Amino acid sequence: MSSAILNEAYERFRGTGPEWGESRLTNHGPMAVEVLVRRGHEDGVHRWIDAYARRLDDLPSAGDPIRDANWREALGDGDRVGDWAEYFTRQVAERPWREVLAVWWPRLLPGILAGTTHAVIRVSHAVRTLLTDERNAPAAAELAQGLAFWGARSLRMPVTAEPGGDLDPGEAMENIPRVPSQDGPVRTRLGQLPGLPGWPDAVAALRPALTPDDVPARLEALVDAATLRYLSHGHASPVILVHTATAPNAVLHTLPALPRELWVPSLSAIWSACAGVQAAFEPVRAAPRDSLPDAPAGPDALHDVMAAAVAHGDEHVLKFTDTAAEVFTRTGNPDALAAATRVRLLLSR
């Protein structure tokens, strides 16, 4: 990975806020450029930023300082994102980034739906950089911004359950019920979960991880299942549903930086969040198979799919294709590449 180019990109995004516009859309810039650099497309990074950054808002100024004694009252307060950014910037400047992450991951984990899981994804992309370069100051500063976004937009599931069944992720996802009205913002949709018949049982049906050693494989299976499911079910909400795959992949790639005692609760939290997104946004019926794209074939298929995502340029296409490429590499299932083609077509400009 070309750390110099990525660090330049982090610096360009340093003064931008985690959201932009009246609709509070998520700033994907730092996440997307990490994918571009890691996938060998660093030559296009600054051109991509030139096109993307013009839409962004400035990071709000800090006003009321967050302290170790009063952070709970600021949790989930989106108006205090500037205060959170100032707090975490100070934290990573004064302490090793791994210590900051270990302290704050369990505090933030109950609100992992923050930004419809964008916050944990942003944290993960910064961690992936830091795991290859422990003393990378711009990456640590980017981690601070991701944690600040998570703190400001912390969002808890209204009701959940712990995995305790015997179903693999693909089987468990088949049994997730849908909310009665898939309309309105995330909070409105998820607010229907407490009265949704079968919801707690469906979440609990997932086979649990009994030890931390079980967690990586469980997360991989969840990422695999969600990626393949997007091929047939992504059409109802093409943007939101990519996160059923990219969010557990974010947790998977953050595990090496976390204390092992946090691994099992992290799996439980992200599974519940992804099941909630599925219940709130996924259609009941799959798209007809003959309406779906075929997987690219040939020895260069993986390279071609990634190159097509880079040429497309959409931030969600880049991140989902990155995840789908990992799934294909891990499983050899060509439908992972077909899913990457699908997201590109659904989000075609």
C-alpha cells in the first residue's frame, strides 16, 4: 500500500465533516480512498477526491468539551460531532491508538447502527491502515474521526437477542421477518421491530460463537452470505443493503486490533444490526434469476470487476466490490463477482 498517497488523501479530508447536506449523507471519502490505494489504484486517488470532495461540508467546530466524566450524556448527540472529533483527536494524540480503540469499542458497540453502520465501517478502514503501519499519524487521526462519528450518531437496536441456535448465516438470513412498513428513515423502520412477530427468535436462531476462536469464521460466513444475498435481494434498497455485507466485513478486519474478549460480543452486535437492516429494507421476494447478471469469467475476472468499480467511481460500488472480491478469493463462488456487477448496475449513473 502506498502510505504516502493515502496519507495525503487523509489530510485532504481532515477538515471535512462525517456527513454532508440537509439529508446528512455520509462522507465516504476516507473509506473509498483506502480501498483505491489498497487495491492498487492509487494513481486515481486525487482525481477521485477532486470530484467527490466538492460536495462535502466542513467539520463543525467544537463547543462544549467532552470529558472522561461526561461522555455518556453526549453519546448519540449528532449536534456534538465537533466535540467528539476534538475529544478523540486529543485521545489518539496522547495515547496509543490500540488503547483508545480497546477502551471505546465496548462503549460504542451497543450503538453500532450509527450512521446505518457507516461509523464502524469508517473505523475499520482506518484500522486496516494502522495494522500495516502502527505509527501512521494521519491514519490515527482518521481513526479519531471515525470514532467521533460513531459517538455522535450512536444508535441502539430497539430490541435484539443473542445468537443461540443452530443456523448458519445464510439460513438465518432466510428466516428474518420484514417490518410491516418499509417506508421512512432508519429509526422509523427499526421502531417497528419490538412488535414484529418472530423477530427475536429469528435473531437468536444464528449459531453462536462459543469462543473467540470461532468468531473470524462466523464473521466470514456472515459476509459471504450477505454478499451473495445482495445479488438477488439488493434491488429494493441498493445503497442501504450493501452494508449487510460491508459492516460485518468491517468488524472482521478490526478483530486483530481488539482484545479477544470483545470478539464474541462484536459478532452478536453486528449480526443483530445487519438483521435489522435486512428486516427494514430487504424485499421479501428475490429477483428472478434470469434478470440477474452473470459473473465475469476468465482468469482476469477479479481484476476486471475491480477495475470496473474504479471506473464507475461510486463510493458504495467501490466498498462493496472490495468486499465481494474478498468473498470470491475466499470461496471461489462466482456469484460474489456477479453481486459486484449487480451493485454497479443498480447504482449506474
